Amino acid sequence: MIKIILVPLDGSDSSAEALYTALVVAERFNAHIKVVHIAEQSSEPFMFSGLPAAYRKDFVEMSARAASAITDTVRGQFNAFIAESGVKKTQKPSAAAQVTASLHLYEGDAETVLVQESRLVDVIAMMRPRTGKIGGPGVGELHESLMMHSGRPVLIVPPAPEWQPHKVDHAAIGWNDSVEASRALSMTLPWLTQMKKVTVLVSKKRESSVAAVTDYLKWHGCKADYHVVTGQGTNVGKKILSSCAEIGAEFLVVGGFSHTRTRQRLFGGVTSHLLSNTNIITVMAH
């Protein structure tokens, strides 16, 4: 069951978009939306050590003011979301069958705090990583770290206008017989059992064994079938997205980093492509 959805906000308009897809998920399960913002602690850069103390002090104070301004922005985004959605604000668990939300503000290292906060939630909802200016498309360091270290699925939300938050009823599962794909499937069963249709995406060489996967889903009450991923080229991630468009699936489940991260970065990989390019809701688990 999905009962707690973690939504990290960094003060940008794009990160706040994830709140509205999280709301769609929360309405399925009467879940709680836990919004988290981490203000990075100001510290004096090593390169400033030779400067006068007054300059160093000014820099630290300026950084603190900037962090405070971002926190105020996040607080405003959260309050605007509450006002628009009508969701009840509460910091305490409730047995009531309703959607609730809370805002949690911390200081420290964003990656460290988010990994710790993510251990006791059911899913992490984040916007698709923005393109990096160095080294091509950014995979998204926080997305990677949370996927690798939280033990929880990460739900990737494409930006508008590619994606408009709405309830979907056809899910696709990218299946490659890996432990990561198995975990992703198991973690998303609460969703899959509510879908009108679930399609397992497999390569031609795995078609002979896909019946075991569809049978597993059927035992859990899913209306499951399979689709063979075809097409020219070696970009499997691109083929998966094309297959989803072909069959009308708007919810994709995949195992993240089935190969090592180093191999993915050197030669490309399904996880890297989907993190940078997915145009539908994509749930990844490592």
C-alpha cells in the first residue's frame, strides 16, 4: 500500500510541479504527501582563506540570506498547493481516509538528509532531471543516490507540457529478468493491481519465458499481457518509450541500474536514457 509519498522541493518552479502528480497518486490511496526541503548550510570556501575576515563573513551571511529566501519560496509553494488542492495539512498520522500533506524544513547536505528521510516512505516523487550544462544530459545525482540508497522506488515526473497530472490506467513493465526489475515490479504492485491493463515489455529473446511474469501478475489480480519490444538501433530506453507510445501505456515500471553505474555512464544505458528523456510517469527501483 502507498501511504507516504516523499516530494523533495528545491525552490524551483519545476520541482514544485511534482506535487500535483503526487496528489494524483495520493488520491488513489488516501496517502500522505511529505514535502521536504533542505537548506544547504553556508560554509566558507577554501579559496577564500586568504581574504580578509570581513569579506569571508559577508559571503557566509549572503549565502545564509539566499538559503533563507529559497526556504521562504518553498513555504509559499507548499501553501499555494494546499490552497489550490484543498488537501489537509497535518504533521501527525491519521486513520482517516483522506489525503494529507506536511512540510518539513531541514538544514544540511541535501543528499544525506534526503536519503535518511526516504527510508521510511513508500515512494519518492521527483521531476525529471534537468539537462546539465557540463558533460551533456544530466542523469540527476540526487535521483541516482536515492534510487541506490533509499530502498524505495523513485517516481519520475516529466515536465509540462509533456505531462499533465492525471490518473492513468495502463501500465507497462520493462522486464529483463534482473533483480532490479523484480524489485520494481514487487514495489509497484499496489499500483498495478488498480490498473485496467498491465503490459510486460520484453525483448524477443525473453519472449519464451515471459509467461511466468504475466502469471505472477495474474495471481495478484492484474489483467496482464506482454508486448515484444522491436525496432532498429541499440538504444533500449528509446525503444521502451516508443513501445509505451505504441500500446498506449502512460505508467512505466523499470529496474534502475541493472548494470553498474560506471558501465551506464561509459556506454549509455536504459536508466540514464529514461531519467533524461522519459515523457510518461516512470517508476524506478534498484
